[in-house]
Amino acid sequence: MMDEARAASEDPVFADMPAFRVGAAAGLRPLPAWKRAADFLFVQVSYSVDALLRWRDAHPVELPVYAGVMVLASAGMARRLAATIPDIDIPDDLVQAVERDQTAGVEAACDQVLRLRDSDAFAGVHLVPVSRYRQVATRLEDLL
């Protein structure tokens, strides 16, 4: 499928366009060989920088890898994510902090972005601010 997508770039319809780039998503588990043929990877959302760094160390690839970072908006959201996404790591202390103060999810996500940037293990992040995009933008503008 990746080869077909790349080959579509050669169609005359796309003559003045940059070549297609093909990405793949990866869970926090072994990386299938076929995904290494992608042009870039998005790694599943995790609330643990350590888990993301362990995954990255275990899966060296010569392509850009972007870590998934999502604002945890509520304790209910944490329960739903934990029930539906395999291998997601949501620390109990983060869930408790968000239960006390919903801005804690914004702070945690922004802190995670900075820690991932400072690790140099990823090309960047795929940031999902949920319904907190203004708060995240303001906070990151202050931090970056």
C-alpha cells in the first residue's frame, strides 16, 4: 500500500505537487517490519515520557518519529482511554490531579512536550489538545 501511495505522486494530476509521504502509526509494542518502510511514524499517545523513551530505545529507525501527546481533560476521559486503548500508561497521580483541577491535564501535556523535546528522541509530537487548545497554546507560547 505504501508503494502504491508513493507511485500516485507520478500521476500527471499531481505533477506540480510535492511527492506523497506515507506515515504509519505505532503502538507501544514491537514495531512490525513493514512500518519501517514508512516515511515517518506517529507513536501512540502515552502519558508516560519514560514509556515513550523505552519504546524509542527499543525501536531505532532512520525516519522521523512523532510522539503522541494528548491533554487529559477529566478523570472520566482517563477511564475511557484506559478501557479502550491497549498499552496506554496513565499514571494514577495524573488522574487524581485532573480530578482536583482540570487545568492539571494542560500542565502535564505541556510538561510532556518539553521533556520529549529535551530528550532528542523524537522529531516532534502529535499534540491533541482535546477541548483545551487555547490553554495549551497559551501555555506553550509561554514555555517555548
